[in-house]
Amino acid sequence: MINISNILLLLGGYLLGSIPTAVWIGKFFYKIDVREYGSGNAGATNTFRVLGKRAGIPVLLIDILKGLAAVSLADFSPYLPNSNQFINLELVLGIASLVGHIFPVFASFRGGKGIATLLGIVLGVHPYGALISIGIFIIILLISSYVSLSSMISAICFPVIIIYVFQTKVPSLIIFSILIAIMVLITHQKNIERLLRKEESKAKLIRKKKKKKEDDVVEVFEVETKS
């Protein structure tokens, strides 16, 4: 028997994921479609690359919230929290939002890779495992300055954390964590190729202003010698 309420929740999860944050912010505030620049993806990383942090940070936060909100829709179901049925529904709703982000109905089905939305999903389903993965992401990013590499390593670590650190016994959650790692690797194939060719763009975590100051000193010195 088909559960109409679950179908409505599933639709809600997809529509939440379909909110094309990067596209709408880019077009409304900058008159730019981020999908026409950079990597061509409508995600947070490409928004940072094309429009900078003022646009990238809101896109990142909203995309994370999309996944978290979709998972939270399970609270409207009749299932008991932390039961297998409840967790299964959370995962299905999260996947629906992820599909919505990658194939958004509000943006001609051309979305992003879904990393930020996936993070929101994981935060909703297993917050402690997600926080450890975030920590790994930050450490790798600080060491390498590669967002793509940091995303892939943290995604690969997630099923290891779920299975061995927290010793999860829920089969669907274990399968989901493994699928996350596989999906991230698949969606980052071009990044892997660029990393191997040493052509991948690095994130500019700290902007250097030292050179400008040195140039100013040289300019002042030249003025003084001329006078």
C-alpha cells in the first residue's frame, strides 16, 4: 500500500533540494549565471570561484540547510525517532534533496555536484560522524588548499567513521555512507584528472598584501630620489 504522506514528504525533499541557490543569487545580485563560468556547476565551490566569498558563503550555508531541512521532514512522519523506519525515511528524503540539487526543477535541471547539500544530509542523519568528517575536510584543506581533494578524502573517511568508530548496526546507513564516498569520487572525476596533471585550482585561504606594501615603499623611494 502506497503511503501518500511519505510521497508528499519525498516531493518536499526534492523541491527543497531544487532551490538553485547559486543560480538565483548570481542572477539577482550579479546578473551572472555561474553555470556559464568556472567549472559550470551551480554549487558553492564554483560560486566562490566566480563571484567570491560574499556570494559563496550564503550559497554554501543555504545549500547545507537544504539537505538538513529535507532530512528534518522525517519528523512529520508517524515513525519513532531513531527507529530503522525513521532513519530509512531520513535517508530517502536526503537522497531526494540531493537529486533535486543536482537536477533542480527550478533551474532547467542543471545544478551542482551536491557536496554542500550532502553535508547537510549527513549532519541531519548522523551529526557526530559528520562533524568528524568536517574536521578531516578542514585539516586536508589547510594542508593542501584543494577543496576537491578535501571533499573526496572526507567523504571516503565517512563510512570508515560510521562503521568502525561508531559501530553502526543500521544496514541502510552503512550502505548510504559507502554510496556517499562512491558518488563524491564519481562527481569529481574531472577534479581527479586535474589533480594528477597538477592543474587543479587552489583555494586562496589567505590573501597576501605584502607585495603591495613593498611596491608602495619602492614608489615613495623613487619620488624622494627624484625630488
